[in-house]
Amino acid sequence: MTTLTKLGEFGLINRFKKSVKLDSSVKKGTGDDCAVIKFNKDSYLLFTCDMLIEGMDFTRRDNPYLVGRKAIAVSLSDIAACAGLPRYCLVALGLPRKTSLTFADKLFKGMRDLAGRYKVNIAGGDLSRAGRLTIDVSMLGKVEKKLLVLRSGAKKGDIIFVSGKLGGSIRGRHLSFIPRVKEARFLVKNFKVNAMIDISDGLLQDLGHILEESRVGAALYEDLIPLSAEARNLGEALYMGEDFELLFTLAPKQAKRLIAAKTPNFKPIGEITRQADRLRIIDNRGREKVIQPRGFRHF
């Protein structure tokens, strides 16, 4: 018997994907940060959903306000990865029977406050009793056709950037990170961004998604990868995930412009190479090794 553990998270996603038929209204389905849906002559709709489960994405000891905040923030991050503006969301809550009203109020206030900050309408949702706290947010956004960025546009010679420091987020930052909506909009309005994703499952795994969709390879430089104050080592920056920073690529001329602009958060960490090179990491002595784009997986 084949189990989910043997098949793996992405194997299961591909299994489901093969059985789904999409009509022409869907420009992009499974395989990116958002589904992209035709809307009007100038814009696309962006549609995403994220589920948070107690014991997996947060603990019962965590501040319920921050848990609610994170539930909205992860979907905002998906919209940002496609360079869009978030507009509406639905919230489905599964609550244990003995949940206190104070806990529920703090949880929802965290959602409401962050949604309000980004001008997102919480337009409805669903409520059910559950064995452990589960939060599922579906979010709708919009992006101009000329500004849409997917994972599939990286080109050989592109410079790879991140929008902030990585690693150690599980020690608190995963509950309080700032979704990079503003940064994504700045980028696409001033530069030609070829590919972009948000780092939710680890730098290497999420870069791997760009490489797969774009059919390219990459070289990363260890000494250029910015480590957060919470990161204990480089491995946490490479594999841990939950950073929710933007990972994106620019052509060399565009990259030079961005570096010259001296914006403090955007850091170059490597370059896109030919597909046959796969994913390599180069240390401060110039030694390189091929590595697998692994990170967090549910199965």
C-alpha cells in the first residue's frame, strides 16, 4: 500500500493536479503562489487559500492575537508573491468546544487588525467544532496584467535576491512577520521582475519551485545569504522556512539598478544558471556542491 509519507506532499499535489480540468478562464492553476483568473482587459484576479493547524503551524501556548494575525498574513504573502493587491477574504474556523470567549475574541482581533491594515474585507466564512484549532483563510486579490509575476519566468544570468534575513523564524517571527506586499509593489513598478515566490517552506525548497517552473538551475553563495538574529546556523536559513520573505530574480541590468538604489532589504544571494547545473551552493572558499532543494514538507 502506498502511503502519503511515501508519495510526499508534492507527489500528492501532482496526483490531484492531473485529474483536474480547467477552463480558459484560469490563466494559472496549481503550481504557483496564487491561482490567476481572467478578470478584465487590464487585470487578473488572484486567488489563494492557506490552512493553519494547531500543533503544526502554532501551539496552544501562543498568543491567540498573533495566531489570528498569522492566519491572514500567510495569505497576504501569497498575494505579494504574485505582485498583487489583496482585497477580500473568507475565514473558516474549527474551534475546540471548550475554547474561551476571550481566546476567540483575541484570535479574531488579530485577523481583523491585520486585514484592516491592508484594506482587506473579511467578507464572511464558516464556523465548526473541531478537535483542535484550525483556521482556513481564502483570499482574493487583483493585479495588473503587466505587473503579474509567476515562478516560471527566471532566465539564465538572472540575479537571485531575497527581501530580508532568513532562518530561526520558529522562535517567534513566524507569528509576527510583515507580509511584503509593499515591497513587491515597489519592485514591479520600478523593475522588471522575472520570477518571484515567498519563502514559506525554506529557501532551497522554494527556490527549487522557481527552478522547476522556469526549467533552469541556480548557484547560491553561502556568504551572501543574510541570516536573521534568531538563526543559529546557515542550515536554518536554507531549510527551516516560515520566513515569508520574497525570493525573486532580475536580469543583470535590472539587478545593478536595484543594488545601486541602496534599498536596505533587498540582498543578492546568487544567480540563475542553465538547467543542467541544477542547484549548487558555493562556500567562501569557492568550493561548490550540488544540493537538493528540500525543506519543510507535510508528508
